[in-house]
Amino acid sequence: MNVIITPTQLAGHVIPPPSKSQAHRLIIAGALARGESVMSNIAFSQDIQVTLRCMEGLGAGFTLGDSGVTIYGLAAGRALSGWGRELPSLDCGESGSTLRFLIPIALAVAGGGIFAGHGRLMERPQRPYFDLFDERGIYYEQRSGYLTVRGLLKPGTYRLPGNVSSQFLTGLLYTLPLLEGKSEIMLTSPMESAGYVDMTLEVLNQFGITVDRQDEFHFRVPGKQVFQPRNMTIEADWSQGGFWYAAKALGNLVDVGGLDASSTQGDRVIEELFTRLCCPGDEEIDVSDCPDLVPPLAAMSVLRNGITRLTHASRLRLKESDRLATVGEVLNALGAKVTEGVDSLTITGVDTLPGGVSVDSHNDHRIAMMAAIAATRCQAPITLTGAEAVNKSYPSFWEEYERLGGQIVKEE
């Protein structure tokens, strides 16, 4: 779908959609529980739908409502199969969280799985898991867009790099409590995206799972634990709220509400960063703990009086698109001045954005939303191709955009 956007000022109150990151974690916890859980206030984005389908493939059950889901847990406690059983097929769509969370979980509850993905998903690195599997004799094979894992995880010490992705750590934190004995996780490098790990630990605690966090690098996990069912409400998403903060920074009269300032979501830092970027002068922001905020932060910066550097962002090259490249490509096409570094972006503020061009979402939901927000300050209409990419995480984005006064024409 293409969208033609005519520049206009947005105005009104907006509540971001439910947190995708929290929803992934709560759904998985409920699916592993012994009993029935109800999750309210869920946005059934493409990523959340694939997590539901995959947990169903592992043995959980679901009943969907308009904005919630009842989960019938599979009561996982130990591996249910060995090498001889047919492995479940688990299509993770384009969701990196789903894939990385479920690789070790599938080993614990089904003896493994055959994972598929779309877009760039199966190109994203899984080496931290593969290194662990080599140590433990777990079979894995990746070819033709599929990853097969088979074997039995055993308690022990698991060493992971902390600076690759917190998703690997989360996968193990969900899995190790299900094993027969106690385990430890040792990080071999400083952790990035620590807020996502805090969210994982919070959800585990809510479902009755004990993890003893010794320090930044060391986690002790007792075995033979059982997830307890819970009824939970998903909180609003600070990551998606970042785009509406970007709209405010660009002069739109948008009021962002419904966000929990005490949330464990690491992207709540957007509120502080918004305040910084609304002041003139040069700014340097380390985004290693909030990489998903780079597109809205870049949009905030294109018209400000000063130079903005977003640093330690190399992991963005492994997202739905190479975001260091695509952020710069799209904003520069609109008339911004963005310079791409090896692991950084430098945005030099300009006076105006001419617009009047066609830009591509690169099948990346955050690039599509960034372009839409930046378009509000262009001098001429723009065409955004692949605008349906927002369905990955924010299916109602275009409806909200129009409700706030945005002028768009959709071309199927």
C-alpha cells in the first residue's frame, strides 16, 4: 500500500498502543503456566499474532476477544519429547523477539522445533545460542530459511555476551526455571538494552518465577519452577509513543498520554530525550539501551538548531531494515542532512524539509512511522510506499494519524 501524505499540523490527545514488548513476555508466561490467564489491552499486531500461533504450536490454547486473550497454559515443567518425536513447526513471521525467545523454550517443552521466518528475520544472528548448543551437544541446522533445533537442555552455567541482544538472555530466563536443577547465566560483556531485561524479570516475578540477580553480569535460576497463571493488563508502549513525542518536537500540537512513568520499559527515556532535543545546541545520545528510539529521535532532530549524534547504534543494521542506512536515506530524501557512520547517525538541523518526493518504508514499521511524522513539516506532499509495514507493531497508526488531522490518501 502506498500513502500520499499532504503536510498538515497534527493536533489532539493520543494514547500509544499497548506495549508489544510486554505483550510478548506476558503471553509466553501465560502459555507456560499451569492454568488459565487473561491478558487485557492487547494490540493484535503481526508480531503478537505470530507469538500466539507459536505458543499454540507448543501446546498452549487461546481464546481471542476484541482487545484481550484468554490463555490456557501448557503447564511446562520439563522436556516433553526426545529425539524421536516430530518437532513442531513454528513460523515466527518477522518477529525477532518471538524467534529468540522461543528457541530455548521449544527445546525445554518440545525437544526442539523447526523455525521459519520472513523478511530479514532468518538473516539475523543466532550465534550466542549456537555457541551454547555446541557446548551442550544440541543439534541445530540453519538452511533454506529454516532453523531446526533438537535436543534436551540440562541445568548448568550458560555464558552469553551481553552486548549482542537482550533477547537471548530473555529466552534463557524463561527456559532455565523449567529445568530439573539450578542454573546460572554469566554475561561475558556489559549488557545493552538493560530495560528489556528488567521487563523480563518483572514478568517472571509476576508469574511466580524466582531469578536471583547477583549483579549486572550474573543470574542464578532455581530449577523445577512452575509458572502460575495471572490476569494482567498490558501497559501503553513507550517505544511507539516516541513517534508522537517526535511529532511534538516538530511543532505538532499533540498531547501524549496513558504512559506509565514508573514502567520498566527502557524506552521511557524518550520523555527525557524529548526535553533535551527541544533545546538548541549540539547533543550526543548513546542509544545502546534504546535502539528502537533512533527513528523518532532522528525525526526530532532534523529541524532543530544544532547537531545531534546518535551513537552506539550498530545493532540497528540487523533490524527489519538496516536502520542506520534507511533512516538516513528517507530523511535525506525529504531534505534533511543526515550522515551515516559505522555505528552512528549525525543529524545537522536544517531550516526546512522540501518533501515532494517518494520514499520507501523498506518493509520496516519504524521507518514508515518516522517518514509519516517528518512529513508533517515538509513543504510539499510525499508518497510513502510500503506503508502497510506499520501493521507489524502498530496496526492502528494510520487511523490515529488521520484522527489527529493528518491528510493521507491510500493507494492499494
